[in-house]
Amino acid sequence: MTNPAVSDLISRSNRLGADPKNTNYAGGNTSAKGTETDPVTGQPVELLWVKGSGGDLGTLKPEGLAVLRLDRMRALVDVYPGLEREDEMVAAFDYCLHGKGGAAPSIDTAMHGLVDANHVDHLHPDAGIAIATAADGEELTAKIFGDKVVWVPWRRPGFQLGLDIAEIKAQNPQAIGCILGGHGITAWGDTSEASEANSLWIIETAAAYIEANGTADPFGAERAGYAALPEAERRAKAAALAATIRGIASTDKPMVGHFTDAAVVTDFLASANAPTLAALGTSCPDHFLRTKVKPMLLDLPADASIEDSIARLKELHTEYRADYQAYYDAHADENSPAIRGADPLIVLVPGVGMFSYGANKQTARVAGEFYVNAINVMRGAESLSTYAPISDAEKFRIEYWALEEAKLQRMPKPKTHQGRIAFVTGAASGIGKAIATRLAAEGACVVIADLDLEKAQAAAAELGNTDVAIGVAANVADADAIQAALDAAVLAFGGVDLVVNNAGLSLSKPLLETTEKDWNLQHDVMAKGSFLVSKAAAKILIEQQLGGDVIYISSKNSVFAGPNNIAYSATKADQAHQVRLLAVELGEHGIRVNGINPDGVVRGSGIFAAGWGANRAATYGVKEEDLGQYYANRTILKREVVPENVADAVFVLTGPELTRTTGLHIPVDSGVAAAFLR
């Protein structure tokens, strides 16, 4: 049975974490103290339940809590070696765990264990951080909250901060919480309800004071020429710049992107003070650990041309990398971890919006959300006072903290396709859907492009949320439709790395019954369609400078002269030679082009379901329901080919094992001797 203190803690945490005004994703932590029976002694034991390292309050479950014995936790005060060695105390928490201990204790565990209150909340609300980062934050705290909330000067999270807050509570019995300079808020209560109410009172009181007393234009007047472009125009410009910016953000390590043109971002970028404030960087550790210490801001007006914007972005990137290297060199010592990369994670484009980056889509999206938090913090601080974040030296102490490095090292090994963005045509069913499913399972972000938008979106939803896959409409015979689909892809995920030309249809007819319309339809969808998709995608792949893969789902019919199949087989041969031609042309950009030649894939195939199966069955003189087995029986392996077999081949060709392979066609036909490649 779950302890009532734990049930209350989980409910409170989920409520607080569900509202972004209270805290950011995975930000802050909550705790409860209570009693359970020690299974060894049979005696009551006081315990601390606290959100573990890396968890998220909004989705917290009991297994996400660290569980510690309070007597041992408090006994650490007697062996605390002092501020210079406080990091050692994190390892000491392991000796305080109760039972299996639950999740790994976070750096903030001391704050929760040492404060004499049954329930403690540590949160990162925008309104609270605005006070915490104001130049006169201490005076504002007293003015806004009276003696109910106490100011705590900036101190890096750790054991000493826990001691400080415990002392503050002991000396201020009337206080319900504190403002942590440069950081956030902490509140407490004897009951879970009281702690939550105190947290909300601090947040709401801060927000109301800023609203009532803040200046009308905290960011200054709007700069002429920097206002947001009309929606269609700004999104078109964002799509045109996306490949360049992703390449910039991925110089050291491939990144997935996220784009937002929310008014909170474009209004900030249009303001007179945006360049100065952006250069100051973020302050709350949760913010800059995900956004880097500051963003890269394009210093051109909204109507700057694409060519000028690209040229300037590349110049600014060179400057950004040099500046970040200087930041690292100024603060690193012999014990510091190696530099983790000098590329920006936030790129701001006036009139257009914000591009944010991370190892996967969720991380990229959350980084953008954190910078929106930072904008809100700067607005609040500037409206009451002057925004004054913690120093670069303090930011470095956290960014390159040994404990932060250890947390990064504990992260699970990424899947083979993590960080890769796949664009698969004809992916709402059959082979394309199987390919999309396999790539998503291996960590890729997937764009399911299909003639039927509703089916594409439904197939994407089966793979997960929009951090995993999206569905877009794409008539591959229409260059404008392809460009629109790829624009949607780069705005969703930042770019494209892996293109699968799978869309197709087939008409099974002998030569004398094949009409010119039949011929044109087959060639428009597959030969022309593959050409148009590859051409549009190649522009993105080349501009990103990250290499990439183009895969053609051709057919054994590209080399095998099957009966009554002139239009289909001829267009498959066209696709097969496109593989060779593009492999030669795109190789200098690190782009590999390969093909897959399946035999008849009957199960799950949209082509076969649309009449092709009946035609082929009639051609071979078998029942349609026996067609799959018929194909299998004529192969060397006597095994039917299914969509997942083709997906396996795509996985291998685009994974880490065949990085030196291009211009290859892989048969996936269970062995058709007449289709052996020569």
C-alpha cells in the first residue's frame, strides 16, 4: 500500500508540474517526509521521499522518487567537509537510501532533507525568477512579500544551499519560503496542501506585482523593420533558412531542430533591447543547461534576403564559436571536462522566430520552451528593475560541473538512428509504413508523406506524438507539393537526413493494352516522382553539410523481364539507374544513394490491394489469396517477402554498418535467380 505522504506528494507534484507558470519541464523538485516500518527492525523509521534526478514533476510517479532515511541524511551535517568539497556529499546520499532507494538522488536532496518541514517545493516559475534575477532582487523580495518570503543570495545548488535554507527557516518562523537569487523559489509547509498553497501564493503574488507595477515596454520600443513578417512569409523564410541553421547547430554533433514563431518570441526580437538582453544570456541553471549560456541572434532586419541572411548567419556562427571557446578557456581548469561543443542551441531570427536544437526532438522542443521562459524572466526583471543574471563564471561552474558531467555519462546509449530525420514517401501503408515504423523504433524522427493526408497523419499518430512523427500530404508528381511537404518536414524537425523514395502504383497490362495515359501515370509517380523528391531533398542535404542517405524502393522487375508489365517494369528500371547516377553526383557531399529490389510484397501492400494483386494472380493463373505463396514458391528460399523485410534493408543501409556503401541495389526477394544483379 502506498504511504499517504507519497500519494499526496505525487498528486501535488503533478498539479504543480502541469502548469507552466509554476515550473518548466523537468525543472524543480518536491519532497515529503513521513514514517514507515523498517522491515528489518520492525520499528518506525523516518523517511524522505524526493523527486529523483532528471524527473519531471508533471509526470512524476512513485518510482521516480528517491527514498532516504532522515536520521542518516541529517547525520551528514556532522561529516560535511565544507563548501570546497561539498560535491562529495552527493555520493554520500547513496549511504542514506532506504531499501532499494528508488531513483538517483539529485543535487537538491539536501535542501529537502535539511529544511525542517514535512513538505518542500523547489520550483522555477518565470515570475519568481524575474525577481531572483532583478538587480535589486533582495529589496524587491522584501517589498513584494514582506517577511513571509526571505531572500537567499545566489549559491550553486548543493549541500551548503540546503544548510543555508534550513537556517533561514529556523531563524524566520513566520516565513513560508524564499527567493533563491538568480535561480528560483523554495516553499514549505507542514502539510502537502500548505506547501502547495505557499508555492502558488509566492508565484501568483510575484506575477501580480509585476503586472501591476511593471513598465509598459520593458524591452524598449519596436525596432523599425524588425517586426514579425506575415505568417506565410515568415514560415516560408524559416523553411528556407532551416537547413543552413541546422548545419550551423550541428557542426560538432548532429542535432534535431524545433521552430517556433510564437508572438512572445517575435515581439522580443523586434524590440530595441533584444540584442543587449540576448547577449547577457539566461540565468536559471535549468535554462542555460538546455539553451547554452546565450543564443545566437541574427542582426539583420526581417526583410533581409535569404542570401544575405545565410551569409550573415555563417559569419555569426564563426564569431559564436570563437566567443564560446573564449568563455570555456577563461573559466576551465585542469579538472574541467572537455568542451562539449561550441555551436548554439538557440538561434534567433528577427521577423521569423526561434530555432532550437537538441539530441532529439523532445530535447530541441524543450530547449525552445526554456528560452521562452528566459524571455518571460527578462521581461519581468526589466519591467521592475534591470535584468542581472548570474555571472559567466558561475554559469561555467554549473555547465561544466563534475556532477553534471556524471549525469550526462549516465544517459543511455543512443539508438542507431537517433538524431536522424527521415522523409518517407507513400508511407501511410504497406512497405512505406513498415519503413517508417522501423526507423522510428531505431530513434529517427519520421515524416510520413502520402497522397492521403488523413491516412498519413493517422499512421504518424500510431508511431507516437509529434516529437516522433508527423504526417504530411505529398503528391510526388507535383514539384510544388513536394516542396511544401519538405518545408513542413524542416519546420517540424529542423532538416532532413534520410529520404526514402517509396511512393508507387502499378498497372499490370501487356504492351498492346497499355495506354499512353497508363505509361505517363506510372512514370509520373515513380520515375518523375523519385527525381523530384530527390532533387528537392538534395538541396537540403547539401546545405546542411551533414551527408545523408537517399533510398529508392525499386523492384526486382528493374532487372527481371516479367510478363505483361511494360509500364511498371520500365519505370522501375528508370529508378534503378537514378540510384547509380545520383550516387556519383551526390557522393562529394557525403550523400549515399542506394536501392532495394523487393519481389512481390503482397501482405499489407497498398498496390496489391488496389487491383495489382488480382491482375498478377490472373497473369500467373493462381487465386489472388494464393499469390504471396506463389511468389514464395518460385524463390530459392521459398519464403514470402513482407514489408518488414524491406524495412530491415533500409535500416541496414542507413545505419552505422554500411557507411562506405553507395550505388548499391540490395535484392529483398528470397532469391530470384533471374533477378540476380550482374
